[in-house]
Amino acid sequence: MDKLLYVAMTGASQNALAQRAHANNLANVSTTGFQRDFTQARSMQVFGDTHPARVYAMTERPATDFSPGALQETGRDLDVAVDGEGWIAVQAPDGGEAYVRTGSLHIDALGMLRTGDGVPVLGNGGPIAVPPEQKIEIGSDGTLSVRAAGENPNLIVTVDRLKLVRPDPTQLEKGTDGLIRLKDGQAAEPEAAVRLVSGFLEASNVNAVEEMTSMLALSRQFELHVKMMRTAEDDAAAMARVLSIG
């Protein structure tokens, strides 16, 4: 009886974790560049001093869906998105290299080019610094050109080039900060074939209907686990009454 109760209890608790994962996906349905997380459940043996005679349910996030979202036109010069496969390299808060699919870029008070989340965008030689400019353009190959303030309108100067990469998706993982990194912690090599589109942002790849359907299914499963725990309790009480007769 305790085996039934243990499996039902762990199933209910892990089911709640799965609902949280889907709720996080649903909460980011309007977040530009967000990649949804997959969830799965499996049975795990309970190891201890003796043989593993118990199993429990375990929910985990095995991977992230790296499929691209739809491109949304903004018309803003510093809004960029990757067209097709590829990533834009940024400097993570820990100093390492991370990757994003899209960015509503801006230039801070020190002239550093940053994403909407405030992380620096990487170029050929590190974080990109932009001189005082009157107009800025980002080409399809990541080339960043500016027209300096007070200069001739026809004088466009190339400042740097955004680092664009295209690593194997199986080697990528999402960190707790939402940034994408290589699993081995190394930096990917630049890829000249990656293309950007300026004036666009990539929408989230979350399917709201699919996430809502998954949450409803998980809610029904949670109710089933609770019912199993009540059944185990009733069976244990009935067995106790039978034993007390003797």
C-alpha cells in the first residue's frame, strides 16, 4: 500500500513542477526571442542502503525548442533578428559568451551597444563601442555603420561587425538567465553565412493553445494522483479494520 501512496505522492508533486514549466512558457508568449522549454516525466528508482524497491515520478526539462518564431516588423533601425538559422553573440553577466536570436538594441551613455536586457553585444574584438552618431545602420551581414554627428550625410563609416554564429543546436542549452550557451562553455566560431534583418524582431515560438492544453491535461493528472492517494488511504484503513477483527 505504501508503494501506491509513494508513487501517487511523487506524481502529484512532480506534476505541479511540470505545470510551472508550461506556465512559464505561457507567460513568455509575448516575449521577443523566447524559446519554449520542453518537459517530460519518467520513473526513477529510489536508491539507498538496500535494493531499490521503490520508484518515484520525476519531471525534468530535457531540452529547449530552438525553432524560430515569426518575424515582427518594427521599423526601428536598431531592432534586429536572425533570418533563418544562427545567433547573435552577447556578453553574459558572468563575462562569458552567450547567444540570442533577436534584440531591441540600444546605445548606453558610455556608447556601448546593448540588448534590451542590458547585456553588451559582441563584435569582432569584444563588446561593441559606438562613437557619437547621427544615424546608425546594421547590414544583413552584421556590419554596423554610422554617420557621425556633424559629418557629411554621405559619409558612412563602418565601426564593427556583430558576431554571428551558427553552432550545432544539439550543443546548445538555455541558462537560468534565459541566455543560450554552448554546453561545454566555449565560444562558437563566427559564421559568415548567418544573415540579419533590420527593423524586425523575432516573436516567441510558444504556441499558446498547445501550452494551455498541456496545462489542462496536467491538471487532470494531478486530480488523478490525489484520488490515488485517497484510495491508498481508504485501502489501508480497510485493511486495519480487517486485522483488528482477529
